[in-house]
Amino acid sequence: MPVSDYQLIEAWKEVLTLSRLEPGQTVTILTGAATHPQTLACALIATQTMGAVVNRLDLPPVNGEKALSRDALAYLGETPLTGNRAAIAALKASDLVLDLMTLLFSPEQHEILASGTKILLAVEPPEVLVRMTPTLADRERVLAAARRIKGAREMRVTSEAGTDLRCPLGEFPAIAEYGFVDEPGRWDHWPSGFALTFPNEGQASGRIVIDGGDILLPQKSYCTGPVTLTVEAGYATAIEGGIDAELLRDYMASFDDPEAFAISHIGWGLQKRAYWSTLGLYDREATLGMDARAFDGNFLFSLGPNNEGGGKRTTACHIDVPLRRCTVALDGVEVVREGKTVGGEQ
Ligand SMILES: [Fe+2]
């Protein structure tokens, strides 16, 4: 069901207030070929209502000829900022960038954030944005989870389906995504609601079983049967199972890059307004699948780069896989038990 412009403008104002937008600050709205017109129109009204100086910067798409799908996260190559000093200067001169285009992680984005500019990505359909308008409580919950990751030396993930994965921690920071940008230099994604980190380089080991009903992204499909990943020295060295395993292997092989098979971010979902079932209700091109990434109690793991966490690995291939019914423990203390978040602050 659609939402009204009024509802979306109110949601924008809520997010901008949480992001501490002040009158007189400069907001640049980044747009591209796939920007949702209602999201843009409402962002323009909300930012002006709040007294901001508002720009719009429209950049042409890149990577379309290389990617196998239209999903904005399906191919992490160059970005429209690569070599684009004028755009970089405009964004660095802004207090807040509203990314309605999907500016992927890049050295240029890092440079913009380092200048103090905040960046908020918002590309999900308007009704998803409204349903998952972030709150201060979301922030507290996700930050509490990130604090638990920060002190931990190992994340262990098990499941009845057969997952038994050990990820030594400590090399990379804990990252909290709660849907707004309340500090200078912060990047976030509305909607979200999860905490994550990366295993120490080359140290994740064990087995991951993607069970029937678990979700593959950017395939945006529910797995029809078990797919088993053997994980050795930080890489998935075998992907076995039925047609889902074949499809995943074929897709990943198209990148012709061994780094695609590295274990990337690991963490768990904390957003109670996100739902496992939503993905099946949407056209694949209408959504990035943030419900799938954020639903409460998932174990979200990823294959591909770790440069977002400060590592050296870049690869154009990036697979996100939210698993249900896992138990996630940090140094032996459960934070998710059989797909449900546990712990005092949660
Ligand atoms: Fe990811």
C-alpha cells in the first residue's frame, strides 16, 4: 500500500531531527537514475521546511554494463564519484548528504566522511521507509549490541541446520547501523537496525548451512534447500547443495575473483519492525531487501570485501545472507538464541 506525501515528509522530518539537522546547514540530495520520485520530492520539502540550504546533485549510473542485475549493491566497482572532483567538493562542503542514489563504499566516500559530512542512504520504497522510521530506542539497542561485539574475542554461530562457524574478532571495529546520522562523519542507512563486525583476516573457519527459507541477496530469493559453505582460513572453499548452490556458484564465478569468497561482515538483526516475510511480497527491483538484513534475531553474514570495516580487501562481488534460527554467541555468551535476540538490554 502506498503512503501519502504527508506521511513521508513527517518521516523525513523525524529522521532529519534525529540527525540533528539545524537551520542554515547545507544538505545535498544525491540522486541517480533509480531515485524514487516521491522520496526525493518529500526530502526536498522536509529539508526546506527545517530551514536547510538545499542542493540536488544528480549523477549518471556506472557499472550497469558489468553487473548481472539492477540491484544497486550487486556490483561494487567504481562509483560515480571516481575521479569526479567537482562532485566530491560539493559533498565535502555539505553538512549532510541524503543519498537517494546508492553511493557505494569507496575511497571518495571515506574522504567525504572524513571531512565531517554525514551521509544517510535512503533508497527503500517509501512505505518501507515510513514503517521503519528510526527511533532513539533503535539507536540504544543497536549500540548496546555493538558494545558487546567490541569487547569480544570470538563470535561463534551454530544452528540445528548444521552451521558451526567460529570467527575470531578484534582486528576490525564493531559497526552500529541504526538508521540516522547524529554525529559528524557518520554514515548510516535508513532503514536498518543491526550490529556487525568482520572476522579477523583469514581466520573464520567452520561450516555455514544456508537452510530452506534463508535469504540470498542480491538474488532476493528464499533458499529452497540446504546450501553448505565450508569455511577455511577466512574463505568459503566449497559451496554445496542443490540448485541454489549452483546458482550462487555461477553468479559468484562471473566476477572471476577469488576474493569474492572471503567471509565479510558478520552480525545480527535487531529491528523488530523488519520482517523475514517481506521480501516475498516485493518485486525484486523495487527493494534492496533491508527487511531481510535487519529482521530481529537473524544472523547476517556476507561474502566479499572488508574495506568498509578498515580492511584491505576490495571485490566487486558482495553477497549478503540472513539466516534464521541460529544461535550467536560472543565469547560463549549468547546474544541470539535459535533466531531470537537475548540479553538484558535487548
Ligand atoms: Fe553486506
